[in-house]
Amino acid sequence: MWRSSMLIFAALLGAVSAPAPAHAVVELDITQGTIQPLPIAIVDFAPGLGIDPEAAREISDIVAKDLQSSGLFAPIDQAAFIERDLGMSSVPRFEDWRVINAQALVIGHIGASKGKLRAEFRLWDVLSGQQLVGEQVFARPQEARRLGHIIADTIYERITGEKGYFDTRIVYVDESGPKDRRMKRLAIMDQDGHNLKLLTQGQSLVLTPRFSPSTLEITYMSYEGAEPKVYLLNIETGQKEIVGAFPGMTFAPRFSPDGQRIVMSLEQGGNSNLFAMDLRSRRTMQLTNTDAIDTGPCYAPDGRQITFETDRDGSRQIYVMNADGSNQHRISQGEGSYSTPVWSPRGDLIAFTKMQGGRFLIGVMKPDGSGERILTEGFHNEGPTWSPNGRVLMFFRESPGAGGGPRLYTIDLTGYNERQVATPAFGSDPAWSPLIN
Amino acid sequence: MGPSTFISAALHVAIVLFAIVGLSSSHMSAPLVAIPVDLSTPADITKIKAGMKDAADDASLAAKPEEEKPKAVKEKTAKAPEQTAAIKKSAEPKVEKTVEAPKTPAPKPAPKPEQTAAAPKPQPKPQAPARKPEPPKEQAKAALKPALKPAPKTAQFDTDRISALLNKIPDATDTPEPQALAEETKPARGQSNGTEMAMSVNELDALRARISECWTPPAGGLGADAIVVKVRLKLNQDGTLEGLPSVANSGSSPFFQAAADSAVRAVFQCQPYALPAGKYSLWRDMILTFDPSQMYRSG
């Protein structure tokens, strides 16, 4: 007892004055961050021999605009720059860039090489003073803008860890003329609205164009013949063909992720079912067989499942099934009706249009129907399409009134970064291409 | 049995008395059970202590390194061109690689970090030993004070985090501490018992909040929210980074590099760190775990 008491006493004393391990390290968990765009300084790209300085500057301007449009970067006004004569081959005076709160710095040079344009650029981490990227990019002179898009993609990927989506194109329906006699033509343009090209001349109505994974072909529905049919068009050659020899109206086509098949709706006797057609063998397979309207099919990125809309339950809802048509089950559970489901290229979400209380909403849900989130709403929103990295949706929004019409918009997954896409006329039914490279 | 029980009882009584005497000087005359009150006080007390350190000290410390820093950077710029020239050369051959498919990765100039790492180091070290001679006195003073108020101290220990307690003990013996205490005890305003052996909860919270403001994790990437990055950093007494922070873990996710970069950027962006000068030995070496998993709602 005595001994144990002494021990306790000693222990008590020890607790007060115990010597201790030599070195302490503070360990701290940081579980909250701030979501804000990264301040990035983009210096005008310098022109090499025989390059118009204005043309060189345009490339860096494209980089800045692309990055800014993502909402994840905030290009710094060039008027604030302190270091003015920064060349590609010198290390920046980082303190000059820290002072203006830049966290990243881009410098570049445009030159010519064997009939091609060559862009060299470096991305510097201003805070640590390290080079993050140093690359060269080549393009044909007529594709000069792509240099900017590719550089922006590279920077985006290095900073966010995700693939970019700037070197991409949009195919959509260009709409012109008065509301009751609207001319609808197939159009293709760069993701930022430049390099617009019309693919059809407007003699017949076109709807729902969709890119193939190769980005060289599109499929769409057109009223060209006696009946509306699904067509396949090669963008480069202009070659066009009808997909499948179906005895009825076909619509809402979409490529499988491997580009080997097209899945679409076939209307017969007032109801419509889903079919898939193999583009090589031309064999077709019926996937659904109901007396309802099944339409808007879209493959999952792994090609194993298909999401679609159907009114078999009374109102339009979103379903998912296996690619062979088995295991059809409803995933949309909220109020209102759901349509135009589109599977995200990264597989985690399905985007949709939702009609509720006279309003049109664009939202996303998980493939099991959980986690529904509305990103934007308006008088008439419709037709979402995913950026290839699954981070941004493009859709069209119709404005009311006699002079109103559809315009293209983008919104990112946060629901905060909404932007209108500049098009010369009204535009609807956008489809985003995969990355061109 | 008998005598030992008595002795034991006597000792226990002595301890209890000791504790009561100690406690009586504090505000608690109620039973010892009232300890839970202390849940908030340790932080407050440490806060008061933290408030004691005069700002002048901090300022003077902060000024010096900043003056010197530019020099280091200038050296960098002097050397740098060579590096980049080297890069360029190695980049050239790849030019032909792709004509249509544009990306031609060029090697990075790695050497840079070492320079920055090396530059700041010399500063803090000389300072610490320089003041060494003084501490003993202060140490003595410091030792006296806790002796006078042992009871409240142990009460704090009880309620404070155990991990914090463990942290406290080590640094009592660290050499830089006494010197820091010396500065603190002069303008004694709160109770200065010289045994600030841990960062208070409030100090840690403030630090956490500050770094949260500086940190922009790569948001929205699929699986990016599951990436945890550990960054180890060492600080100079003026709260600036001593050398480059290092990433202490690794990951196979494509987002890991971006996540690690964002954490390192946050650490850079946040300097200089305004931390209690008296506890430099505690915060000179830190491991920060950046974990964004709680930031995002599902979906």
C-alpha cells in the first residue's frame, strides 16, 4: 500500500513536471476550403519571325477567355502587370507577380515551322516559383484558334486535374426567320462560338443532331423525305445516308460510346419503341416493346446501360435499362415530368429536363435516381448536353414573346457559372463533341 | 496493513489539501466536480497569454526576412536563364514528334525548388542560439509560477484534450521556448505562468480558418473530394516558410497532383503566419492534412 501510494504520488508529481519527447509537430486537419477562381496572369504571346503580333496576341486571348469561361480561373487585367518584358527563356520575377496576386502565370510565343504554326508556352506556379508545364503545340494556319484552345485545355488539366473541354465543337440547330416560318439548319462551330459553318441549307427541318465519338460524323433527324428519318452525315465529306430501313418515323438518335451503334426511337401506330442499329452489320435490335412513347435514349459511357424517357407510367419519366433492353426500371422519383436524359461522359450523373408547375428546369441525378439537383430554370429550358469532361452542360433556353427564340447556354455542375454562348442567330438542340484530340 | 493504510490515508489527505489550497486561490470554491467549466477556459487563458506578446517583436522579426528575400529571388533570376536554356534544348527534339496532334511535353526545370528552399534557412537558426544565454533566468521565474498555482493547472489538463496535453509536455524542454517566454513575461498582463506547452484550441482554430481561406481545392472532379493531401511545412519565427513545403503522402488518382498543388499553394499563399511568438517551438514544424471530403454535398 505504502509503496503504491508513493508511486501514485510520484506519478502525480510526474504529471506536472514530466520531461518530454524532443520535438513536436503541430498536426492540423484542414477540411474546408474556399471555392474561388484561380487568379492567373496571361501575358500576350510574343510573335516570332513572320508572325503578326496581333495574331499572336489573339492566341493568348483565346487562352484567357477559355479559362475564364470555365469559372475556375480569373485572368488578371494586363494593366496590372509589373514585369513587362518577360520572355519565354527567362524565369519570371515572381515577386512582381505575387504582388498582383497572381497564382499562376502563362507566357508564350508563336512561331512558324514547316508551314505550321508553333506555339510554345510555359505555365508557372507563381507562389512556389516552379514551372508546371512547358509545351509546344502545332496547328495548321487555318486552325490557329485551336492553338489557344489546346493550351487552355493543358492549363486547365494541370490545375484542376481534369481534362479540359475547350478544343471541342458544338453541332446545333441554327434557327432564323419569323417564329411561324422558322428556318432550321444544321450548324457546327467551335465551343466558344467561332468558326461557324452551316451543314444543311434549310430546305427541310432538322432536329437533335448528335456527335459520333470520332467527331467526324453526326446523326440527326430530318424531315427531308416523305417521313422524318434519322440520318448519318460525315462532316468532312458531306456524305449523308438514312440510318436503317424502318417502316415508320425514326427520331432521337444517339451514338453508342464506341461509335459502332446508333440507338433511336421508331414510331409505329401511335407509340414508339427503342431500337439499336449496328452500323457495320446494319442489324437492328428492338430494346423496348410497350404501347407508350419511349424515346430519348442515351448510352452510359461504358455502353452497358441506356437511359431513356417514357410515359408508360402516365407522365414522362426517366428509366434505365441494360443495353440489351433487360431490367427496365424507373429512376426519376420527384414531382413533375422528366425528359431528355443524358448520361455524363464520366458516368456519375444523368442530366435531364424537368417540367414542374409550368417551369422548365435543367438538373442532374445519379444513375440510381438519387441526389437530384436542379442547376437552372427558366421559361423554357431544354436539351442538355455534356462537355466531354462531364463538368459543364450546354442547353437551349427559349425566350418568350413574338420576337423570342432559343439561345444556347452553358452551366457548370455547381449551378453558379451560367453563360450564354454567342451564336449569330437563334440556336437550339446543341450537342457537344468529344475532345478533338 | 494498519500503519500503511494510515500513511496512505494521510498522503491522500495531504494531496487533497494541497489541491484545495491551490484551488481556493482560484475562483472555484465549489466541489472539484465543477471542472467542466474549464472546457472553454483553457482556450481563453491561452488566448490572453497569446495576446500578451507585444506586436513590436513580431514586426521586427517580420521585417528582416522580407528585406532579405528579394535578394534570394534575384539570385534565382540570375541563375534561371541557364535552366530554361537547358529545357529548351531538351524540348527541341520533340518538335518533330507531332504535327497534327499538338501536345509536345517539354521537360520541367526541376532545380528551382532547391534554391528557394536553401535561401531562407540561414536566417532563423542564428537567432535562436543568440538569445540562449538569457533564458535560464526566465526559466526560473517560469518554474516558480506554476508551482504557486498547481491546482488550476492540473484542472486544465484534465479538461483539455489529451493529445494537446501530450504535445504540451515535449516543448517545455525545447530550447527555443524559454527565450520566447522571456519575451512574454516582460509585459505580463494575463497570468503568465511560463508553461504554454500547447497551441490552444482557439489558436489552432484561427490557423485552420486562415488556411481554409487560402485553400482552393480542385472542386468538382469525380473522386477529387476523396483525395487527402498531407503537407509538411517548416516556418521561420516571422511566420514565413522556411524552405519549400513538402507533400508527405502520395496518391494514384489523376487528381492527386492537382490536389497536392492546391494544398501547397494554400500554404504559400497564407504566409506569413500570425502565430503566437512565444510558442514558436510548437508551430515551427507542422503537418497539415487537407481533406475536402466534408466540403461537398453528395451529388
